[in-house]
Amino acid sequence: MSARGRGRTGAGPRGGAAATPVAGRHILGPVSSREDWQRRLGPLYGGAVALVHSTPWRWPTEVSDEARSAGWVVALGVPIGVLAWVVAALADAAGIPAPLAAILGLAMLSVGGAALIERGLVERIDHWHGRAHARADRATTATSVLALVLVTVVRAGSVAVVAPDHWLLLFLATAVTGRWAAILLQALGDPIDQEGGRRSLVATPAPAWLTAAISAGVAALVILSLGQAAVVALALAALAAFGLGIEAQRRDGGLSAPAVAFTAGVAELLVLLVATAVFT
């Protein structure tokens, strides 16, 4: 046998000595199914599902039809808030005026949340105007556009007057409280159709004990951020969730993804307004 023949022995299908490479052992290797992701990520799998469904992140695609964990939906508010602070801090360090740097951080807060709140605001107002059955890519009404502009101006004005030393806690409290209000609303109402792979803040309704645990964690973070005024902010956010839930139940017979996003937006706005009073 030639050297070339000996070198190929076991390398092809007839050679029994060749080792077949095991694909996918690394966490970032190719994964073909939801079960593979569950095995690799373990307890972090719920976080991957929430990441794909409630942020602009699009990977892994295999989890697009999975139920979403309420705890992870809220927990993702932390990295979103941190990312917003990083953008604001970098802009401030680059010499951009502090008010404008804070507004850039606020913009990143919206981008990090896939603009779900802004979209929910527009869709909810359109729904109130009787456009519930219009196409998803419809032109928005003048009322919804005006409302979105006014809310954006108020949000921007709120963060612009806060000193840079308070930006981190402000963005964390805002992002987490908005998502908490969305989860609280769903805990009080009936389950919502998760609409396939469409991004939203819709999650599987949490049991009472999990809702209480999430609420305790959120309260600790917001109290750390706003002090005693956090009680006011959280109480107002909870009342808003309760009231908007009743409104959705009476008008529509149940909750919807736009109603949930609208509630999160109201909660974020309340936190920003309270923070303005605290930090100025």
C-alpha cells in the first residue's frame, strides 16, 4: 500500500478509526432545535426567550414561539437601563452637553426595548379611534402622532434636568418599573395570545408568589434609586396598571399587547416625573 493510501485509511466512510466531530458542544455552536437550546442554556433559557421577544435582539431564532417568563421580562430592564446609562455617560464624556447626553441615553432606552412602548402607545390610541382592524402597517392618526410627540417631549425634558450622577439609577428604575407594570397588569387579567413571534411585553401570567417576589425586587431597586419617593412612583404605576386593565376589560373584553405596552409607557413616565421632583 502506498503512503497516500495509508494516509487515507480510516479517514473516509470505510475507515473505522476516524472520529466523527461532535457538533454543537460549544454554547455558541450551531443549534438546530429548541431542545438543544434548553440543554445548553439551562436556567438561562427563559432569559433568551424574553431577550428575543422584548428587545431588538434576534438570536436564537429557534425560541420564537416559546412562552415568555414574567420574571425574565422584568429582569431584562436591568441591562437595558445600564446600556442607556453607558450611552449617556459616553456622550457626556465626549463633551456633549449633559441635557443632550441624557436624551441620547433615553433614546437608547427606547431602542433597547425595541420601541415597544412607543408602538403600543400609537396602536392603543388608534384602537380607541376605532382602527383596531386596520392593517398592521397602516398610517397612524394625527392624534396618536401628537400624543407620541408630547410624551416623548415630556420624557426628554424629565431626563434632561437630572444631573449625570443620577443617570444610572434613573434609567434602571425607569426600565424596570415599566416592565414590572406590564407584568403586574397581566397577573391581574386573563392570559393574552402571544401572537407568534411578534415582539411585545406579553408574558405568561405569573402566579401570585412570583408576582410578589418580582414586585419586592423591583421595589428594592426603585427605593435605592428614588428613596422614599419610590413608594409614590410604584403606587402610581400600580394604580395605572389596575385602571388601564379595567378599561381594556370593559372596552375590549380582555387585555392585548398594545394595552400592556401602553401601561408600561405610563409607568415609565410616572417614574421619570417623580425622579424629576426628587433630583432637582
